[in-house]
Amino acid sequence: MSKTVTDGDETAESYDQTSGSGNISAPAACPQKRYAVNGVTMGTRYAAAFYAPAQLDVAPIETALRNAVGTVDDQMSTWKPESDLCRFNAAPPGVWVEVPAELLAVVEAGLAIGMASGGAFDIGVGDAVNAWGFGPSGRVPDSQRILRATAGPSLPASATLEIDVAGGWLRKRAPVSLDLSGIAKGFGVDQLSGVLQRAGFQDHVVSIDGEIRAHGRKADGTLWRVAVEQPDRTARTVARIVSLSDRAIATSGDYRHRVEHEGGSVSHTVDPRTRRPVSNALASVTVLASTCCEADAWATALMVLGERHGPALAIRRNLDALFLIREGRTMQEITTGRSWR
């Protein structure tokens, strides 16, 4: 969901494996200037704002950032038939498929958070996501696909996947369609931050579609400021302002991506346990974490768990989370962790 990074009088709207930073470097002891780079990726936009010497040739940085998000998209998109993820999804059970190390890392992270959340996060929901009209198959729910996706119990991805990290191989024991849309953008944000850190530009903020990671501080020594949206389907207003440094933030909500179904509308977040869109009082969940990959996945998991079980798990896991809960025409706020005090 959308957030906005504010930097003095300028605004960088938050709109995904890096190929390396080449010979990019940051000369020392030079006047610092604010640079902004943005572009298109994963059906949305990425953005980066950073401080560097005033005479910097920004073109190599722009290329490295563009390559970083392009690589993640090429590996993990469900919308590109030629992506490594789609290639794995098309492979039959029992066959080892060679995949990039970055994809394996995201799969491992997804499985870990899936188990830690009791199955509220699961990367094996590709068939259900498509059935409900949120995947590459189209924006209209398919009744026959929904029946197949929701018929009977289904195994979590952790019970169907085998990973050979050393060899770079992945295989499924049973049919499963992976979908990384609840974690890949966050990973992409981390990759953008990695590009700038390796280049020596420690003071920066990067984002993809509202998933944000901030590092260091602004030129005046203050923290980066992020506005968390009020979960309103008709307007864009601010619910909270958060100051960030060396942290990431991600939001999952029910108020942006929806499709019409049987006279109503349903949210894009699918509960892996029922294979149906979530239906609870939560309007949005925002999570702060050390990486955007973690924040992204945990925001989805807590959104699935709902207004009672979500905060309870966040407290047990010591997560910094902001829950916005609809109560009639008003919004109730629950926070966990220390960052929201």
C-alpha cells in the first residue's frame, strides 16, 4: 500500500537482485547533494533518494538501480511466463529445477515466515490468487477455479517444497503454484538499498509501491519521515508519520486492490488456510522491521490473522506493528512494539 517519503520541501512518492554496482563510488569530503531516481517495475514504480557529492555522475547509479529491480522482476514475476518462478511453477512434481540464489533466498524467507505465522503467510497460493482475479489470468474471479482452489484441505508450501541451497535447486513433492507477491517487492527494496550501500551512499531511502527502506539520515541530520496512509478507498490522507533510519516499513491493506464478486467486492489478500480473500475488521497493517522483505511478508501475515489474532502474534513475536481496525464509521488503532509510542 502507498506511503510517502518526505524530505524537507521535496517529496519522493513510493511508488525490485542487483547486478552489482560496478565502479560506482562516493568521493569523500565533498558537498552533498540530494539525488532522486525513479522508474517502472513490477507493474508499479520504484524510487530512490540519496545524498552524494554534487559532482556525481548519476548515470551508473541509475543503471544499477534499474538492473536491481529488473533482475528481481525477471526472477520472481508471475506475470512473465519466462521468469524463473514461472519456469518452476510449470515444472512437474519430482523434478529438480535450477533457480537463482536470490529466488531461493526469498523462497526460504517465505517458508520461514509461513511457519512462524502458523500458515497465515504462504507462498503456495498461486492458484487461489489467480482464481480470485488477482493474478495474470485476469481481473475477474473464475468460479470453476475458485471451486478447485478451495475444495478440501491443501498442503502449505513448506510441506511440498525441497530446497538444495548449495546446489541452487528447488523441487516440489506435490503440485503447487508459488506466488511471491507478498514478499518479492520487499526483497526488491532491500536490493535497491544494497546497491546504494555498496556504492558508498549510506544516506538514502528507497521504495517500491509503498514498501520502503531508509538508511542513514538526511543531510540536516534528521531522520527520514514516512507518512502511513489512512485506509480510505476514496481519498489519500495520512494516518501516521513515522521517522526511520536503518529500518524498513511495509503495509498490507484491504482498500486499494479489489475485484467485484457476487454483488460485492473482495480484497486481494488471500488467506492461505481457506484459499479465500480475507474477511475481517482489519483495514490495514503496517510493520517495521530490519529488512523490507520481512516487513512485507509479516504485514501480509498479520492482515490475514485479523484484528484479534494479528496483534496477539505480533506481541509474541515482538513485532513493531500498527493495526487499523474498522469499527462502523470510525477507525480503531492498535500498536505493538516500541516504535509507535
